[in-house]
Amino acid sequence: MKPMIHIIAAAQILLILMLSGCTNTDRLAEIGKAPPLSRIGNPVNKPGYRPVSLPMPAPEKAKYNANSLWRSGSRSFFKDQRAMKVGDILTVIVEITDKAKIDNTTARNRVAAKSLGIDKLGGFEVLAKKVLPGGADMSKLVGIDSTTSNSGTGSVNRTEKLATKIAAVVTQKLPNGNLVIEGRQEIRVNYEVREMMIAGIVRPEDISARNRIHISKIAEARVSYGGRGHISDVQRPPAGQEALDILLPF
């Protein structure tokens, strides 16, 4: 019996090692080294990239006036230095200050009383009194009393604040002129890498003369701020514990 128990335990350990083998191999290879930074590349060629497809109005042709230096649709007489085509860079100002506070208190009380009886029933009430146990009264056959009381309290108190700047690249120009942008930033301090990612859709008209845009003017904005390294590894539970938290029903 004991050899069988040892075999089962060894199989379980082997299965755990196989599941975490790839991750542990990468982490073991980085022992004593700083976390590597990602290579700079074309965002369009990255795995998982998908072009944005949205409803668009019919494209309009540019109109030129004879004997005029002005072209309809231009935003200035001189060359515009703001981002306007694929590959251009603009600065995104990220200022997020969100506060949410909700307090809910509910209370409900209900008291109900119902009774049912028969005083007269064509003379059968006399016979019923003989059949029913002693002391029974036909006028009080059924009596129901109920009391219900429910109460609940809930509260939400959340504060989020993020202020930074990040440069983004125009990865796509939609038919109506809107620009799809994506930017990534990595900063390594000692053995911890801080990562920030931003993506979304902007209107060229919302880009300031300094080639900047505020996050509040970015549609479908996606902002990610996190990190990886020794500190993040300590704060994150082991892979086995995460698996157990998902699989165990209690």
C-alpha cells in the first residue's frame, strides 16, 4: 500500500513540475540578472494585433480652388507639425483621478395576520362541533400570523490617481481621418521593470499645437500600468496556489 502512495505522490509532483516548467525555466535563467526589456518593434507585426474597424462615413475628395494656395481641409496655412499619418508620434497626457463613494442601507419589515372561520353552515356546524376535538370553534378554523424583517448595508469607497506622459505611435488611419494610436513604455529600476501601455482612437482636431492630446479625448482608451520583476514575483502567489484557487469549489 505504501509503495502505491509514493507512486501517486511522485506522479503529482511530476505533473506540477511539468505545468510550471516553462515559466520556471525562464525565471531560473534570469537568476542574478535584471529583467530584460522588450525589443522595439512594429506594433502592427506583434502577435494579437488587430486593425480597428468602425462605421465610417463616405470619404470626401479634397477640393482645390484655382489660383489659390489654400487647400480645403487644411488646418493651417503652414505645414502642420501634428501627427497625421501612420508612423507619426504624439504625446499622450495621462491624468486619471477617479473617486467613487457609495453607501446603501436597506430595511424592510412586514407583519401579516390572516384568519378563516365559519359561523353558520346550514346546521352542519353543530355536527362539526361533535366531530372536532373538544373546545374547537368553527368561527376560528384557521389563523395565520407572519412577520418578515430584512436589512442590508453596502458601501464602496475607491480612489484612483495616475499622472504621467507617454509617447504613442500612429498605427492606423481610418477612412474618416481618425487616428489609431498605440504606445508602450518600459522603465527598469534595479530589478523591477515598470510597464505602461496606452491605445485608442483620436481625432486630429483634438491634438494640440504642441502635438499633445489628453486621455479624456481618446476614444476606446486602453491604459495598462504594471510591472514585472522581483517585487512583483513576491506580491504574486505561486502558480500552484492560483490553480488551486480556481479549481477548488470551497
